[in-house]
Amino acid sequence: MELKTPLYEAHVKAGGKIVPFGGYLLPVQYGAGVIKEHMAVRTQAGLFDVSHMGEILCEGKDALANLQMILTNNFDNMVDGQARYSPMCNENGGTVDDLIVYKKADEHYFIVVNAANKDKDYQWMLNHQFGEVTFTDVSEQYAQLALQGPKAMEILKKLTAEENIPKKYYHAVFDTEVAGIPCIISKTGYTGEDGVELYLDSSQAEKMWDVLLENGKEEGLIPCGLGARDTLRMEAAMPLYGHEMDDEVTPLETGLGFAVKMAKEDFIGKAALEEKGEPKIKRIGLKVTGRGIIREHQDVFVDGQKIGHTTSGTHCPYLGYPIAMALVDAAYTEVGTKVSVEVRGRQVEAEVVALPFYKRSK
Amino acid sequence: MELREGLLYSKSHEWVKEEDGVAIIGLTDFAQSELGDLVFVNLPEEGDEVTVGEAFADVESVKAVSDVYSPVSGTVSEVNEELLDAPESINEAPYDAWFVKVTDITDKEELLTAEEYQAFVESEQE
């Protein structure tokens, strides 16, 4: 039985095509279609319901020590309101999930995790907690909306005072408001575009959704579904749990070394990562040079020899060509390497390119 | 859902127009709307044999790939290569964006009229 986000009725009313995802019923697209929604976010603005994401509080005297041990990134130098991305590893160095930690204040942290992993993550934290700390799953209380695109900030500024908006990327303002509705404003996103994510009480979600769409009309704001969310994150080469990483794949293999602080005294998975040493497989970007679209779980070859498999792939609406990401033998990751990918029995030619595929101009 | 009079429809959502022993085949408006924005098309070649109920082409949206099934058996006499460069024309005008013309027809599945097809789609959605 799939759950509904507080915005389910609003999606149906807006013409959303509803599919099950991560345990929730969510719109894969609205009437405009995936390509128009994708382009709206690249050129104007899009609004996403991401209320399916999980939120967990980590509080107490030993909150920081727990985060330092359970997660791979370093959190001991954060200012209040700052956000930090981190993988969470198992003892073998594989990835339990990837998540974002916000420091609300000393001893008060707000963690955002993937919908499909929420229960697993919460259980993992409870199983590994120590000292004076409390982990609380508050997912049901929170709705999350993502307002993304070059016009996102313009729209937001109509609805809240300038000082309520975080100045820097990966910073948030807690206990603030948009259009009089209490919320957290976070300058983060999963599209490769400028924008914010808003966390608010579930009961206020529909009100916020409507007020944003109403006030963003002029700027071309439209509601966007999971389809565009996926093509946007792929174009920006952002990894997705269950695709570019899983319980087996380590964060180092999938290119998240920047968020794995091996210099930290200890964290779960550190010993295994040390023992594995330099990763033998790596995540690469592929641009299709032949005819066809590469999808996930397809074998990648160099000179007839299998070197790995794809983890995500699609036609990129903004770039205008098909791309894929793959985990392959580290010996074949140089930009320009020619590969072929088996797509339903047919070989499609592709070439290793630098990641990300798309980077916005500032 | 748009339908066009004078065409026949298959339960796998292809349309067929028969003219002087030639079957022109495409995807219905319902099919294109279910598939979403199409970005890639794979077509057979002139001279290829097609068989009733078997895939002769595939179409891909940003999200997924789907087969296109032949409602007739016969030989491909002409391929609409314009679709290769403009798969979006299937979304824009599904009844003009034909895929192939088939001649030497030896077999044909039972096809539906516009009215019957509409009833079929509605019953499937229930």
C-alpha cells in the first residue's frame, strides 16, 4: 500500500500522472510532459513535491560525536544553518544511503534521507547510536517542496524578506517563513540549477504549493514531476541511491571522495575503505555517439571486453543528446575512451566524457 | 483522446490505414500520450518481413522504451525515415506520423473501428 504525500490531491487536480515511487504515490509528470518540465527548470523555474523524502532529528550532548562516527563526512566545523552532504557507510564500506545533515544549532541536527531508505536508515542510526543522543523520525510531520531554476530566487523574493533567504549554497535559515507560512528555507537542490528547498509542516503544504505556483506564473513556474527530477539530476551527474551506489558500491567508487574524510579519527566503514585502497572501479559519464538510448543495467565494453555496467541513462532534454553514467574498471575511465554498450542485443557506440554533463553558468 | 475516422485500431494501440492492398501503420493518440515525450525511434528497413503480433519498431521516451507491434504480416515497402530525426512528430500528430507501409499482406489481426477502440481503451482504464 503506497502512501500519499500531503499534496496528492493537488497533483491529481493539476493533471499529474501518478505512479508509485519509494513507497509513495507521486506524479511522474504533469500535462506539460517531462521535456517541457525539464526545460522550465533549466530556463525559468519548476516546483517539485519531494515530501516523500525522510527527515530525522539527531539531538543531544553526543549528537556531533554520533554523526562523526555514523557518517563519512566531517561535521565538527559547521556554522548554524549550514548543510553538508554525506554518504553513510556499512562496515564493508558499501553505502547505506546518501543524505544531507543540517546543523540547526549545537546538539541539534536535521537529517534528510532518501524516501526508499528512510526506515533502513533510521534503524541503522538507532543500532549504532551511543552516549547521550536521540534520533527521531519526523518524516510524517514534514512536507518538502523544491523550487528550482534561474527564476526561483526572484519568485521567492516576492514572498519573503531578503534576510530570510540563505546567501550561500548549502546553507539554510531555520524558523522563517514564506508567504506567512512557517518553514525552513534551504539553498539546496537536485537539479544542477539555482533554487531552494522548503521544509514545512505537512498541513501547510497545499497552501504553500498554491501560493508559489500563483506567484511564479509570470516567471514561467510550472509543477514538475519525478520524470524531470530524474533527467535533471542525470544531466547534472548527481548520483542517485540504488543506481550509482548501493550496499555494495563504496562512495569512493562512485566518485564521492569529497564527502569521505579519511583523515577523521574513525567512522563506520573507514577500516574497510582503507583496506580496499585506491578504487578499482569508478563512475564515468558516457555520451552516446551512435544511435540509441542507453538505460541502466546495460553492459559496457571496450574492444569486446566487458568493463562494467551502466547505472542510469536517458535522453537529455537540455543537452539534446543521450547520456549515461556507468561503474567501470578504473583503467578505462580516461575522457575520450571509446566504448560500446549493449542495448537490447544491439551495440551502441559511446564515449567517456567529463562529469557533470551540464553545469549552469553563474 | 483523439481518434480518426477511417482508420482501424489494434488492441496494442497501433492504427492501420488500408489502401489498395497497402497497410500504413502508426501509433494511436492514446499510445503517444501514455508514452510521453518521445525522443528516439528504431524502424525496420525496406524489404523486412513483419509478422502479426510481433514487434517491428520501438519508441523511447525520456523514461522508457516500448515496442511497436505489427497488426499485419507482410513486407515493408516504405519507411518513414523522417521520424528518425523528429520522433516528437509522433506526439504532435500521431495519425500523420506513420511508421511503415506494408505490402504483400498475408495475415491480419482482427482490428477495431474507432468506436470499438474507444470502448476498449475505456474498459482498460477501469
